Amino acid sequence: MTLLHSLLAPLLLAAGAFCEPMGWPTGSVKHRFLDTPNGQLHYVVGGRVSQLFGTTLVLLHSHPRSTTEFKYFTRDLDGRFPFVAVDYFGMGLSEDYLGANASDQFCTVEAYAAYILKILDKEWVHRFAVMGNLKGAHNAAEVAAQARPGRVAAVVYVNTIILDAKAKDFIEHVFVPMEQKVQLHANGSQLLDAWNDPSAAAMGPDGKPSSEARDLHANEEKVVDELRCLSTGWQYSAAWAAYTEVQPARMAKADANTRSLVLFGQSALDQFKTFGLDSKHTFDVLDQALTHGHNATRIVPEAGQGMIIQNSTLLGHMVTEFLGSQADAVVV
């Protein structure tokens, strides 16, 4: 090695550390598919999920995202848990939803949860903890509610918002129709719109993309995810709204059989308020549904909607500690 190369090598290595590949790094997961009457669902498997003992993490992404939303989180877990992460229909590498008829326009939370349980059976997953981020938290609740008693080790809800009647009406009659009308523009302006969209992005507390290298790469990836579901993303919103009225009862059913960890970012709660989403209603529902004394709530100061990415190390520690704890957690 020449003197020049020896001087440049540390700089090149440092620069390479900031180069994050798009999607799951090659060889880090196994990509698999489940055939359904509504199209193929894509999912990824990390580690030995079919082990007889131990807990597998089931990871359900937000909107507009894909399974890759969890790649930083799983990396920070450092192999402590095997995992299965599933793309919703029309997102990531899952096929667009194929309804049975004209009125069957989106996959319901209940139907999607049933497909996830089929995936877990296919992979011989015996015991699991299910973790959902934002809209994915509603899917997590239903998976836990549908699973047979004793199979679910815990449920982790991240930045979940439960709609009140007014918000449900807005999502169904204003927001979803607005999402259905979104189109590609010849000038590519949708790229900038996607970059600045705070929904599930790696944003700082100010609601703008963070300048941290990892967050910038994550936001780039979020833009790709958002463009992928540009014409189908409304289906996830429609499923979220349709689940609103049954969700408290389903969370209560899950709570009767397993522990739950509820995680919020304070900045995310502040952002939700600006969108007209009432966090008080969410906390009221959680108080009514999670009544068996084996749940914990944690609020992370200054964490936003992108906390799965920005605060992945802290969240990994929290989830690991919760799953490893045998004692009843204290609600704070």
C-alpha cells in the first residue's frame, strides 16, 4: 500500500460508513411470499424463526412504508430476536390488493391479521411478540386478538392513534378520497412532496427531515416506499378507519392473554395534535382496554413519527428489556 493510500484509507472507510444501501442489505434477511386469493404478500425472515423455544418478533410497518422501516431497529437488536416483517398489500414488494368484487376495495385489518398468522404457521413460528408502528399498531392488536392463548408473548404499540368519531369521519370522507386522487406529475414534484411528508418519515422534532446521514438515507428510502404505494396507499388508511369501532374490544381481548408495551414519542404526539388527531381519546381507550395490570406505557422525549429509525437503539433496549422481564411492568 502506498503512503497516499494509507492516508486515504481511514477517510474512505469513514465515508463508506454513511453509505446505506437501499432496502435490506444483501444476505441480511430471507425474502419470501405468501400466496393469497387477494395477491402475494411479501415478507422477510431474519434469524431462526422456527426455533421451538424463544420468541420471534413480528414487525408490522406504518404508512407509507415497507418492511425496511425496521432494518435499523433489527440491526440494533444485534440478533437477540429472530423476526418476521410483512409488507401490507400494495406496499413494499407485496402485490396490489385484488378484491373479490367491486365493493371489496381494501384488505381489512382482520383479514390481513389472518394472513400474518398463516405466514407464522408456514414458518413454524411457535411463540411471538408482535410490534406495530403507527397504522401497523392496529394490525398488531388484531394479530394478538386472533392468536390462540399462550402463543403471544407481548404486543408492542408504537405511536398508535385511535380515531374518535370525528377523526374517523374525516379519514373516510375527506382524507381517503384525497389520497385516491393523487397522481404522478410530469415535473416530478411528487418526489419533493414525498420527501417532506412527515408520515412515518425520519423527521426531527421540528417535523422536517433530519440532517443526520442515517436519517437522510432512511428518508430517501421512505420516498421510494411512498411512490410505490402512490395509487394504493389510501387502502391502508381506509382499513385503519374501518377498524376504529372494534379496536378497543380487540385490544382488550389481546390484553386478557398477554402483556403490552405502549411507546409514544412526545414530538409525535405534538404533531398528531396539529393534524387534529386527539391523543386524549387514544389514552382514554388505552386506559379502558388495557386493564389487566401487565402493561407499560413509555413516552420518549423529543421522539417523533420517525422514532423507529431515529431512536432505534433506545427502542431496541426498551423492547428487549420488556420481553425479558418476568415481573409485571409498572404503568408510568
